Amino acid sequence: MKNIVIFSQKKQGKILENVDGILIGIHNLSSCFPYTYSLDELCILLQKNPQIEFFVALNKNILNHELPLLKDTLQKLKTFPIKAILYYDLAVLQISKKYHLDIPLYWAQEHFTTNYLTANYYQNEGVEGILISADIMKQEIDEIRKNTTMKMIVPVFGYLPIFVSRRRLIQNYQKTFDIKEKDDVYFLRKENKRYPIIENEHGTNVFSAHILNAASIYSQLKQEKVEYALLNGSFIDENVFMKIIDLFKILDEKDSSEVENKIEELCLENTDTGFLFRDTIYKIKK
Amino acid sequence: MVELLAPAGDLERLKWAILYGADAVYCGGPTLGMRANTTNFTLEELKEGVLFSHQRGKKVYVTVNVVLHNEGIDTLESYLKSLEEIGVDAIIVSDPAIMDVALKTTKLHVHISTQQSTLNKEAVQYFADKGVSRIVLGRELSKENIEDIIKHTNIEIETFIHGSMCASYSGRCVLSNFFTGRDANRGGCAQICRWDFALENYKGRYIKGDKPFTFCTKDLSLLKYIPEMIDMGITSFKIEGRMRSVYYIATVVGIYRKVIDSYLHNLENYQYNKNYERILVNCANRESTPQFFHDIYDETCQYYNGRMEVSNQDFLGVVLDYNKETKIATIEQRNYFKKGDFVEFFGFDDKMISYTLDEIYDENMCMIEVVNHPKQVVQIKVKEPICAYYLMRIKRY
């Protein structure tokens, strides 16, 4: 299993020396990335790091006026040595098919990638891989693995995207109450938990309060031949993230609970295992 | 002819929606629908609802729009076939695998749910190419966006015209999962977007406005723009609210029915009735705006009042029966009312009867002054003929 990462900051520092791949967002076409890149910047990164597998997330909800940009970007990316494009909006799939772009695509509708039937549907559509939802249990991930040959990316570390809006909710609040403050990242506080919230001209994204720490299932995922583990460094100090990447690298040699505890320590005890071992409620009885 | 599509949280509300002028209703079946805490229909109830609707020339669409998990896969095909056997007119799905199974194994029409957040002509065309009948567009689109999609695709388009808004793109919010453990994409949404939060900067300093931060948005209302939306060629106008009361359903459906009909019957001389707008605002008890239709989604669309939602008290009772000879209406109470109140009876026809309550009788025809017990049945003399399914509300305007 290879480790792919989302950078903790725009300058990658030494992170690229220690990972197999990266997942990046592109200006105006990506959601839930604190930092996005231009195609020119991506091009430079690709040239400098030929050993790294590059995944590009075009995971924004697309509006009609953005279709020309999307088409143009897809056509350019076709010529780049990237591993795959992760998509949310079906326009990405439709344009790829319509113009026979033949780019490897990964289905990445973050809360919808929850079953193998839909994974296989998209595989029949020519889609190569799936970014597994962080909202499902470990046993569901196992079932998907057993029932599809799609390549799988499973989130194992990081803050999780939990809300995407077209509305600029921070700006709306600040305008209403005449608050003049500009920051890259804010936090929503509720019941002593802090949820990172970011905003750009395309809307607002909110992330989980706790950092997913799935070190305990990492070895199992590897045994089950999951292709990629995703470590999201967003809102994490670069030095801490570097250490965490190292810890995931030595998971095979070390006891997973030891690694899990070290990660917990590094993240100031703000981690959990998300929904890997607890199901959500979906039948409310009256 | 444009379709008016109403929510039906249960069989009772299905009937109210149809009687008050909906051309079609959408409702959840026993499984895989997106409203876990409505009283979803059993297959038997669906059958009765379909029969009731079809007898009146109306349609029933069933939501099968949850995010599919592995555990729902085995029973999916048989469930879809049972919906086909019942005779539902279409299913509303968000998951393309459900679409695929439905199209391959049944003759059901398939509509793509707003949960998929279909917002552009390429995505619309993707689903059109697969053979679905209709797309329910995402709510983030402007008039120009919708026009562009209709112009460049050849498929039925459905848009929301009234009701609550998600603060997020539909399907991209799991606040409920993380705050309460209730799965937003499997019908458990706990409306966390209406909660208040403290907003902090990176250093933990409180960013303080006069009211707390919230995602909460005002409701959607496009009543004023119905004529231009009809002219745009939208196939179906959808009203949100499967969990709303019969009063809400009857009021909102009835008013949109009147507006649609009055425009279609009088294209040249149609005039907007401001009174309808006032009734709708009062009925929902929340402010509304055209939202994205005018490409405005700024601070004017947000709710920062930090208030508790207060339930509407205007709805006084349901007419169970009317005796034409004695002119006595039998009414089931829904909110407190009393002798001397100025009330209005309205039904699914155009009739509205304003009336001061001079005499109220209990079930034994003993005169009473106040009606203050939930679902209390009383008798009231109403000189003009009304009938069952009429509603009684406080007359405000």
C-alpha cells in the first residue's frame, strides 16, 4: 500500500521525500483544500518529483460557466504525467468520455462512496478508482474491497471534510456584523470542540473537529491489498505531519497501538477513529 | 403544462396535497428514502396513495435517494420491482447504481434527486444519456443557469420553488453525522446548520458579532417568479417539506396552484397577488428570499436572529364534515381558538369564507366559549357551504 498525502502547507518542504504520492487541488476547480495550485505550479512539481505519483482532485461542484475551464484543464492534464484525477461532479466524467480524453479517473464524491455496487457501476463507466468515504465502517470498507477490483484510496489520517457550501458563510457573518478580520483559517467552536472552517470565492468548507487516526487498521488495509492510504495534512503543523508520515511508514515494523498512541500524542490527543468502528444512525423511530 | 409537485410525508398529507392542487406528490417508501423521521409509507399505504392519486389524474413519485450502503444492495432490485408493481409513476434517486438497476430491471421512470447536486449541462447530459426522465437540479442555480441547461439539453427539468434550503450543496454535508451520529445522507439530518456556533480565529480569539455565527439560511420562495419560470420551460415546480403539517401543505400547494392557474389562464393580464405572499410568510413563520435564482446568496439570505423556531398558531382546525341542511361544520381543533375570533375557512376550490365565530358548540351541542384541547371536536355554524378537507385559520389580512 502506498501513502499519498495532502500537503499541510503550500510549500512542501521535505514531505515529498517521504511519501509515494500526493493529492493536490487546482485553482478554481477543487474543494476542501486550504491550498490549491495552478497548472503551471503543478507542472513544475511534476518535473521536480518524477518519482512521486500525482493525484489531482477536480472535486468542486461545477457550474455552467466553469465548464470551459474544466474542459481546458482536463485537456491539459491529459498531457501531464499524473496518476489520476479525482472527481465529484459528473461533468468531469461526461467531458472525459465525450472528448475521449482517456484520463484515469477516481470517483471521489466524498460521502457517496459507500458501497461496491456503485463502485462497480462507475468501473463499467471506465472509472479506475475510488476514494472511500470516511463516513463508513471498517467492515464496509472490507466488503467493498472484496466486491470490486477498483483501485482504492482509504483516508487514514487527518481532518475530514464534512461540509461544502457555495455560500461564503464567514464573509456573510462578517458583513452582517461589520467585522473586519481576514484569516486563512477559522474555527467553529461547539461544546469544546473546534472545527476548522475555510472560505474562498467558491464557498465554504468545514472539517471535522477530531483528526482521523486509523493507524490501527493500516496493516489490515495493506493485507487486503488496498492500493493507497490517504494522509491529509491540512491544518496540521508541518513538522508534526512529517513525523506522522514517518510513523505510518514504520507501521509494519512497530506495534500499531504504539504508533497509534504516538500519533495521538503528536496531535495533542485530538484524534479519533471516525466512523470506522461505530455506525451512524439512519432510522429514527417515532 | 407545468407540474406542481408537493411533498407527502404520509398518506394523510398525500391526500391533502392532491386535493389542494398538486399535480404530483413525492413520498418515501418503507426503505431507502431520505427522511428517516417522517412516517414513511408502507407498501400498502403507497398502493392506496397511488390509487387515490391516479383516480384524480395525479402522479406519485417515490424517493429512493439515500446514499446506498452495502447492506441495501441485496434487497434493492426486489424493492424497485415492488414499487413498479404498485404503479408508482417514477422513483427519485441520487445514486447512479440505483438508477442503473431501476432502468435495467424495471420500467420505472427515474428522476435524479437534488442530492446529486446536478448543476451544469454536462452532468445533466450524463444522466440524460443513461435514460433517466428528469433531473431535479441543485438549488444553487441562477435563472440564467437553469435557462442555459434547458436550452442545451433535452430532458425534463425540475426545480425547487419553495421551502427550506440546505446551507450546503445537497449531499455534501455530514454535520449531522459528526455532531449527533445521525446520518445526513441516509435521512437522519438533524439540521445542525440551524445551530449557533462560536467563530474563532486561528489563535482562538472569539470573532464576535451581535449574534452568534450560524449556517442558517432563510427559506426559498419563488412565488413572484412563477410566470417567468413557466416561460423558461421548467417541467416541474417542487415544494420542499415532507415533514411539514397538513396546514402548511394545503396552504402552500393551494397558493402556488392558484398562481400557476391564474397565469396560465390569463397570460396577458396576470397580476401578482401580494396577499398570497403574506399568507405564505405567515404559514412558514420564517423569512424567505429567491436565493440563488437571482444569483444572490450573500448575507441577506442568512438568519442571524438566534431565535427559537416558534410553531405557527394560525392554523385553528380541520373541517371533518359539513351538514348542508343544518349548516353545521364539524371541526377538529389544531390550535386554541375562542368565540369572537375572526377566522377564515379555505378549501381546495377558490372559495375563502371570512367569519366571526359567534357560536361554538361541543359534540353534544352545548355552547362553549373556548376550544383549547388538542384535537377537540366542535360544531360551528357556517352559513356558506364548505366540506371536509376545508381548513380554518385566523384571518389576518
